[in-house]
Amino acid sequence: MPTEPLLSLENLSAHYVSQQGTRVVRPVDDVTLSLGAGETLGIVGESGSGKSTLALTIMRLLPPAARIVSGRMMFDGENLLEKSDAEMRRVRGKRIAMILQDPMASLNPLFSIGNQVGEPIRVHEGASFAKAWQRAIGLLKSVRIASPATRVTQFPHEMSGGMRQRIVGAIGISCEPRLLIADEPTTSLDLTIQAQYLALLRDLQREHGLALIFITHNLGIVAKMCDQLAVMYAGRMVEKGPVSRVFSAPAHPYTKALLGSIPRMTDSRARLTAIDGQPPDLSAMPPGCAFAPRCPAAMARCAVEAPPQTDIGTGHSVRCWLAAPTTAGAAA
Ligand code: SF4
């Protein structure tokens, strides 16, 4: 019997609206996806494609100018959009946790590491300061920080970049969430520490059975870490499916271009393939496919009609007229 996914987003849209209400920016537009317990989803796309805003939408942490305008967001059998702010505060950090891009900006320079790692345990579990402090020592140990009993007494400026990254990871898993969203978790790490940190996240996932969403520019990390891949472009999810399927048979021209721009050891190309042009202005989206001005396969209808999401088998779907069953556009 099929089990309910842990997280399910249906036609979710989040928009920024200017004060006068005249300008609307659509960083998350009609996104549908699902993720099972213990699974890992990688979300990739250029800067500004809406990846981080999607994460903030799931956490219901959008800035005041933004709002969720439509869709459904089910998590563990509950609709997150129906929860009050107080109820969401009990979800965040406890059942869904997020590791933000910049560990230095996530840590408060005025509080000790033990205080910050123990805070979610005090807030969500009502633990005493002493008990949370002891748990913080154990958490630092689990993220492989040496001398954890000493480190908890220190402050963020006394840690290296790699240690700070692992500390925000420890805060993320402190209350054993069911879903962990990691937004570019390895950008400030050198390659050796990056490999150790990814292995650590995988171990934590195995031990705690948590579902992971990885937001990254790095397709190598996706290949190593993820079961599912979702590709975002201009706020829309243009392709998604099992990682092996999307890597071996990408169906969307944007995904093909992204994969074609990766340098390979066996590459004989003198120059890497670049994707010409720029992503569209999210406040002035073209009426048809947002990728049309940059797409080498664009047809006449692409400029005027947005393609529907088409299921192309084994959990693989794509938003492109080339995959739609009734493709009948004349070549541009
Ligand atoms: Fe290219 Fe048209 Fe497909 Fe958009 S819908 S990706 S423009 S072929």
C-alpha cells in the first residue's frame, strides 16, 4: 500500500508584492513536489531561480513583503498553511529544521556555542539549561568537533569556517527533526571538509531517518547525495525525477544545458559550454515558457503559451512543449 509522502507541495506559489501593489515578483510559481521520509531531494538552478525562497516558503519564514498566494503544503499529514504563527513556531526547529547558507550569519556572536546549540532543546523540549548544555556537548561530538566540552564554552569567532558549518548542522539536528533543509550547506568549506561534512549528513540521515532537501548549485553533490532531483528556473520547477533518470536522460533543454556546463575529467573541450543570456526579470515574466529567449529548441508556441507539466514515466516529469503529448508548434 503506498504511504503518504512526508512533505507534499501542490501548486504552491509565493509572491512579493510592492507597497503600491503594482509590481508582483513570482519567485515560487506553481511548484508541485513530494518527498518521502528518509529521502533526499536536491534542488538546483541558477541564482535567483527561487530555490531559497521555496525553502523559506516551506518554513513559512518569508519576509513581510512576500506572501503565499496559492497552493497546498502538507507535512506529516498536516496542512502547514492552516497553522497559526504560534503553531508554526513549534514546527520550526523541532519537526522541520533549516541550515542557512552563511553559518557566520546564522550564529549569534554574543552567545556561547553551548548556549546556541542548546537553545532549541530548551525551547522545544523544555529542558533545563544544564541538561541542554550536556546535550549540546553530545551534539558537537556527533558532528565530529574535537574537545566538545571546551568548544561549547567558546564563541563563534573562535571557530573555523568548517567548524561553524558543522555547528549550525548540530543546531539543525538538535531536536531530531523529520525534515532538514540545507541551503548551500557546503559553500564555505574546502573540498576535504566538504566531503567529511556530506558524509556526516548522510550518517545523520541514516541514524535519524530524516528527510533532506539539499539546495545547491553543485550537481556533483546532488549526484553523491540525492535520490530525487528538482530543477528550478525562474520560480518554476521545470524538471524533476530520480537523480539517475534526470542525469542519464534529461528532458528539459535547461537541464541539458546545466549538465552540459559541468567540467569533466575526460573533457576535451577547450571551453565549457555556457548558457547564453540571462534569466528573466521575475516581475516581468514572458507569457510563455520563461526559458524561451535562451532555449536552442524554442518553437513559436513557446513564446506565447506556458508548457504544462508532463509526466514522462518512472516519477520523471518536465515542463516543456517538447515533452507535451500534443506538441504541435512550428519551429521558430
Ligand atoms: Fe525550450 Fe519551448 Fe521547451 Fe521552453 S517549452 S524549454 S522554449 S522547447
